[in-house]
Amino acid sequence: MKQALEANKPLAAAADKPPLLKIANIETLYFDRIYALRGLTLAIREREIFAVLGPNGAGKTTLLKTIAGLLKDQPNKGTIEFEGRRIHRLAPERVSGRGIVYVPEDRGLFRELTVKENLEIGCWGRRGREVREDMEFVYGLFPILAERGEQQAETLSGGQQQMLAIARALLRRPKLLMLDEPSLGLAPLVARTVYEALLKIAQTGTTILLVEQNAKLAFSIADYGYIMEAGRIVLEGTAAELQQNQDVQELYLGLGGQDASPKGWRLYKKRRTW
Ligand SMILES: Nc1ncnc2c1ncn2[C@@H]1O[C@H](COP(=O)(O)OP(=O)(O)OP(=O)(O)O)[C@@H](O)[C@H]1O
Ligand SMILES: [Mg+2]
């Protein structure tokens, strides 16, 4: 059962504003029969960082792809509104045209093109001073990209590729930046660098929605979190509240000394509050 945690004061005040993204009761199916999202509801407020956490197969990637319009004729049910206007079942280019930019788990780079060429594609259709300022901003965030301008994207390290993917997404001036497991496969220090950059991006006014398995990292920057299991949101709250929640501590933060045996897991499942 969804357990709404008591919102703290500053967020409660922000909650008066209509959300930037509002998802109500969506269902997404693969091949008309595999339910990946089963009545999922969530809201994303402007200028905050939102994290969706959940185990493998929970439906996190499906959620981002559904928002981005990448799954044809999905969601099957429910509504998605961005800035008060319907975006569900729009073509992906129309969704991105509204200002929603998605960085997929595989980063989606043009692997045979250079770093500079990938960034130029990010600037497609834009020119002048604004573009130069944006380029300066991304080079300031990730100085390595300036140094490696002529290097082919596929020869970059995993961390550098993630930085390039984020930089390219930023050059499209997103209102909402969505990232699928930005820390995946990165060494802890590199993941930290990427997360610090996300925090700086959010400080410029870009709203961020990220999905992660690394809860500790996600909570280090997120304002608000949703816990997702089997295609639904089972728990939500501010990052501070979720980190205090016993189930979150045991399942997602590895605290609490839970017996890891299958028997212990079964007992635990009974006790779990969602
Ligand atoms: N292209 C697809 N065709 C059929 N089923 C799919 C497809 N993609 C995902 N699924 C199924 O939908 C469910 C949700 O998958 P999804 O990839 O969204 O989970 P996830 O939370 O992103 O997992 P992970 O943490 O492993 O990335 C899973 O049961 C998965 O097997
Ligand atoms: Mg995934």
C-alpha cells in the first residue's frame, strides 16, 4: 500500500504550485500482455531533483521511456501532463520538443563521432551567443570534454561517456532532464563527479528526474524520492524522510543487519509496510 509520508514545510509550500510533470494511473504493456507499469502515479515539481528507486525489473526504465514517448501506443491507460498539457502517446520528437530530454542507460551517443561532433549535434538548430554560453557551461562542468574534443566517443571511458551524454542533453536546454541510472558501471569517485555535476545543473533551474539502484548516491542530491516495485510506486517522501524509513534502510541502504537468508527474506516481506 502506498504510504504517504508527512511532507516537511518547505516542500509543502512548493506543493501548492501545480507540478511540472503529472502522471496519473498509467499502465504500460509490452507485447499487449506483459504489464511493466501497473497504475503508476507521481508528480514532479519544478526546480527539484526527483529520484525513483527500485530493484531490477521494477519498471524504472519503462517509466522514463513511457514519458519520453519511446514506447509506441503506450501508456495503454492513464495520463501524463507536462506544464498542464497532455503528452502521453505523443511521438518522441514532440515530447522532446516540449523540453523533456532523456539520457538513456546506454547513453545513446554517436559512438563513431568525436566528442565535439556529439556536442554539435546537441546544439542542432541553435546558434550564436546562447550556444557559446551553453558550451562554456558544459565545459566548465566537465573540463575533460574540452580536452578530448577530437576523440571518438566510443573510445572514452564509461564515466567520460556519461559526462558527454549529460553535456549533449544540456545543450538542448531541457526543462526536465531525465537520466536512467547515471551511476551505472562507474567507479565511486567518477559517479560522485557526475552527481556533483547534476546538482550544479539543478541549481541553474533545470528539473531532474533520475532513476537509480544506488540509493545512497541518489539521496545525496535528491529532494524527493519514489520507491517503485513491480510497476507501482509503493512509498514516497522527501529524501530525508525516506532515509529514516526502516524498510528503505534495510532494503535500499543496506543498514539494519537484516538476515539475508531466503527464510529471513520471507519473514521480512511479511513485516514490510508496503
Ligand atoms: N522490450 C521489452 N519487451 C518485453 N518486456 C520488457 C521489455 N523491456 C522491459 N520489459 C519487462 O518490463 C519489466 C520492467 O523492466 P524495466 O527495464 O523497466 O525495469 P528496470 O526497473 O529498469 O530494471 P533494471 O534495474 O534492471 O534496469 C521487466 O519485467 C522487464 O522484463
Ligand atoms: Mg532499467
